[in-house]
Amino acid sequence: MKSIKSTNIRNPLVISVLSALLLSSCAPAVIGGGAAVGYTASQDRNVKEIVDDLTIKNHIKSKLAKNNMFTSVGVKVSEGRVLLTGKVLTHLDKLEAAKIAWQELGVREVNNDITVTNNSKKSASEVANDSRITTEIKSKLLVTKNVNSMNYGFETIDGVVYILGIAQNSTELKKVINTAKKVKGVIKVVSHVRIIK
């Protein structure tokens, strides 16, 4: 696990970026003065890597918004590796989303798991079910031994769970995948996780 110097946490830019991270869907809500330190220290990425990934994600989402794909395409970023999920109406939209991601400085890999469908809209019940699945997986992993749940990002689309992140080893990754598979409503699990060891 990488550590960070306490002097970095006094930097106003670092504090504001980590606060945004903690208040976004990227991290569970944490209460306490050491929240930013705890969140960063619990990941296998340093502050700069977390900030870089957040910057990449925000730039991609901004460009997707200009192409009317902000709500239909989900974006996760870990170590400059981008995961695109969601539903679009045409193959050209799917290719355009990938092109937008590749054009962003710092992107090393793009996993384009966007589905092309004639119905890209999701009903409220579908959104709620996918959200429940993602939340349940995250909750279960928080109490799973020998799993650093903060290293993983999840996106659920129509019962298909997509995972992006860093695993300490293949045993940890198997636990994460098996936990996801056991959640009610999960149809399939797609892993884009990098194994450290």
C-alpha cells in the first residue's frame, strides 16, 4: 500500500479534489477529519494518480455531454485505463465515445463495453435494480476479508456488472467476482481488473 505525506493533504488543491471524490459516487460517504487521508491511503494509487484519473473522467464526461451522450455512457477510470459502459442507439455513437476517450491526455487503455440498442432509455425500475446491485456488491465487499474494496469501481447495466480496478492477486479478484455473481439479479460479470501480483 502506498503512503502519502501529510504535507500533501494541506495543499488546497489536493483537499478540494479529494473532497469532490468523497462527495461523488466514486467513494462511499465518510465522516471525520481524516476522511481524505483514509480514502487515499486505503487505495493502491497515490494522490496524483487519483487526481489524474478523476481529471480524465471529468474531461471525457464533458466531451460526451457535447455529443449528447452524457447520461447514456458511463465512465470509470483507474490508472489511466478507461471503462465505457451504457447504451447508445448506433455503432457510430459507440465508436465516437471510444474516440473521445482515446483523445484524452493520460489515457492508456479504453475498454468499450457500450451496448448498441434501438432502445437506449432505461425505465425507473431498471435504473433502481442496477443501482441496488452495485450498492449491494460494494456493501458485501466492505466486509469481505482480504479484499481492498476501495480499489474497485463497479457499473451495472441491465444486470451485467462491469468491474474496473486493481487486485492484489488472483485470489482477491476471484472473491470480488464471486461476490458480485451471488447478488440477486446479476446476469454476468465482466472484469477489466489489473492484478498487481
